[in-house]
Amino acid sequence: MARNYNEIGLMGRLVVEPEVKKITASGKEASVLNFSIAVDRTKEITDFIDCVAWNKTADFISAYFGKGDLILVRGSLCTRQYVHNDQKRKATEVKVEEAFFAGGKNKGGNAAISHPYTEDYGEVCDMDGEQCEAVTPY
């Protein structure tokens, strides 16, 4: 039996300064971060990829990354439909499940990649990737 597979990993630079929004749904507060990363497809072509991160992942990105910073994200490709000015629209974006440091601002060097937070496993890790403490997702 064939299985579906939806996982995407992208590395690029944050297009704007990340700004988390707090929303309330079903009586629970959540953090959401909508952002775009610029990913070079070739030397001449750059794609601007829309992303969304929730809760601890959103807070982490907002706290540790800024405009122009190199970031590596892993997640899944999602589509959603909405109505804007009485017109049906469709958006495709990456639902970010993990975010990783991938280098400094506007530096093209080969910085070591580390990830201090992963929402999938609900643990906070130090820079060496060792578990420090468990966290409870929202």
C-alpha cells in the first residue's frame, strides 16, 4: 500500500523582522508567526516562501532570529482556503515544526547548524543538542 509523504526542509534568510501574534481560539491562547524566507533557487532566481509557526516554535523564531538571519526550517507543505473581498482564495505555506540556526546575519560562511528547540518532541535542547528540560506544548 502506498503511503503519502509530506515533509519539506528549506534554508534561507528571513525577509522581515518576525513578530508573533497572540490569538485565542476555543478559550486557549496561542502564539502564531507568519513569515517569509528568501531561498535562492539559482544565483539569479530567489523564491520567497511563506511559512507559519505556532506556539513554542513561533516564540523561539521571534526571540532568536531577525530580518536577514539565515534559518533552516523543517515542516510540511499545507494549503488553506479563505475568502477575501468575497473572493475565494487559496494559500500554500510551510507549517514549520522545527527551526534551526544556520549562520549569522548576511554571512555566507558555513556555520554549524544547531537546533535548540523542536516542537515535535517537546524538549528544549542546549546548543550541543542534548536535552535540558521537557516542555509542555500549548
